[in-house]
Amino acid sequence: MKMMNKSNYILLLFVALGISSFAQKKNKFALINATAHIGNGTVIDKAIIVTNNDKIEMCMSVVGFKPDYRSYDTVIDLEGKHIYPALINANNVLGLHDAFSVRATRDLQDVGYINPHIRTLIAYNTDNKIVPTIKTNGILYTQVTPRGGMICGQSSIMALEGWNWEDAEFKADDGVHMNFPQYVTRSDDDKDDKGLKNYNDQLNSLNTFMKDAWAYYSSGKADEKNLRFEAMRGVFSGDKRLYILPIKRKIF
């Protein structure tokens, strides 16, 4: 059973009882008598949740309602249990490495300091050994995010259920991630001239890139494509988010 459908992912619920594998074998089933946490603050006691071929058809209280249980493939009584929305693991490198100490398995960082064109989408590994341990904690989606440099690349929202990255894709290239330089001295009285120079160099490089990328975007369709500038088009047009995080280490 593919646990996520693009048309109703907000309503898709995860049951902390390990029934997802059971649901793979059934087309239509009902979960009854549990406390349902909808995700918008609404809580339904004694709820009935009916799913049909991966889609939720009903979510309401069974109080005063007499469902025809014969119309379902199976009925699961979850009295005393809680059902809650699937969780999203934001800004992480899940699926981008297996054995962190082995360089060949690390796909979370590329060379260079400004890489907005780097995409985690195609690097995501659905066979990652860590993924099953995450799913048991109710996390079914992950924002796979690159690391390293000042502009480290584009993240994507991926499902933890899928045969390959194409199957797991939920939202490709949702935003560009920037590690904004931050000048930090060793103490309030310490004048770190080298640290200040590195900080200024980083700001100048970032400022120059952003100006050039904006000029490239403003010029319309370029005769010669620049992959880094092309990756920033969505940010300037408002179609992609720009995630900015402070960084307290030297980049250069």
C-alpha cells in the first residue's frame, strides 16, 4: 500500500499499531472506536475512519451513527488507542547516506560553496537501512536536505514508502537552502581579523552571486544556460522557498 496520495495527504492518518502492512492486503477497511487527532486541533472521540484503496472516505464519530460493517473488507476495533496524522521529518539527510564513515555512501554534500542546482531528489535511496526504523515512530515523509557550503542545494519531500526515488517523490525541489555566514569572535574583547576577513569574503561572494542570478532571471530566456542561475529562477518567481539558516563555522 502506498501510504501517501497527493490529493489527500493532509488527511492521511498513521496508526501506531503496525497495521500498515496489513492494509496492503485489503482494499477497504474501517478503524473504529479510537481517538482521532485530525491535525488541525480537532479531536474526535470514538471515531470511525474508513479507507478505500489508499484514500480516506470517512472520518467521523460513531456516536449516533450505525455503520454497515458488512460493506468493509475488515473492521479493526482500536478502543483506547490514538490515531494521528503522519509526521514529516523536516530538514534532514535521511536517505542520503548509509554508513556515514564510508565516503561512497554519502550523497548529502557536493564540492563547492554555491550549489543551488544540486538536487537531493535523485540521490534519495529508498533502500536505506535507516528508513524502516524511522517509520515505526510515525514518520512517513521526509524533507531530504543537502548540506555544505553557503547555498547547498534543493530539498525534496519524499515518502518513506516507495520502490525507488520516482515512486517516493511527493514534492520535487520544494526549496533552495542557504547557510548564511555569521561572524563569531572567540570572546567579546577579541579582535579576530582573520575571522572578519573570511566573513566579509563570504558575504561578498554571496552578494555577487545573488545579483548575478537576479540579472540572469530578469533578462528572460538566456541564450546560454547557467545551471546555478537556472536553479534560482523558482526563488525569484516565488515558486520555490528560500530556506536561510545561520552558519557558525568558516566556509572558506
